[in-house]
Amino acid sequence: MAVSNLTRNLRDGELAIKDGSGTQLTVLLDQGDLTWTQRQQTIEVKDRGSIAGGHLRPGDDESTTISFTAKWTQLIGKSASSGDPLQLYEALTFQPESGVTSTSPTGQQQTLTFEFTVIDPAGVASEKITFSKVYRETLTMSEGDEANLIAFTGRAFQVSPTIQRLST
């Protein structure tokens, strides 16, 4: 069984963003603070207000929340000049001239696929965590002393990400 005792950290991960046409953007200069939360709704059914005689039932499915922060060098590239590389801001906001396409059908909320790859430092148990149909809730740009930042918060339209072991 391939098991590693080495703790993973920000140096072991890489976030790639894919659109509907297969275009991939690897997020450079990220802070290493990718976070996701899987939520489970539970319905508490009480017996005349008492937990003692009550029971629990599963509630509605909840989408997975996801967030990360990256330093920015520029906001637009490809949408300003087709020869320039695609920039993170362009991809996350679906800038018209950038060529980024949604992973969802026309008429639905625009979405992307996020693939977070975590490499095992020991080389035995690397993993890929895939978030499908990711949509943006907030995108915050902030100026900083060391670096300007882009902070993304959104949801993956799935109960939990798909996690797979990568072959060595």
C-alpha cells in the first residue's frame, strides 16, 4: 500500500484552471492558501421540542465552497493582445476577448474546472483533487506593500471534489 508519512504543504501543490475548450491556466504566484469546505445539511426532528425523543435526517445537498489567493503581475493579457498569455483575472471573469469558454452549457452560469494537484515529496502518494462547475461568488483585488493580490471565492456545483491517486 502506497502511504506517505510526509506532511504536504504549499510547496507541494499546484492549481490549474481549465475552461470548456480545454485551455489550461496554471496559477502562478499563488499564496498557497487554497481552501475548500464540504458541507452537509442535517434536519433535526424533535419530539415536542425535545432532542431525546427526536431523530436526525439528511438535508439537501450543499455545494462545495472554494477559495484561494494569488499575487498578480497584470490583470489582462490575451484580451488586450492575442499574442500575450492568458492572465488569471481574464480567466476568472470570462473576458470576451480572452477566448475563455464555460464548462457549463450556454444559458447556464459560467463555470470552470479547478484541478489541484498535490505531489507527495516521497513520490508514492500524489493526488489530484478536481472541482467541477466552479462558479465565482466574489473576486477581490487588493493592493499590498509586497504584492497586489487577487482573492477568489466561489463554489463547485458538487457535494465534494473528486479525489484520485496519481500513478508514480
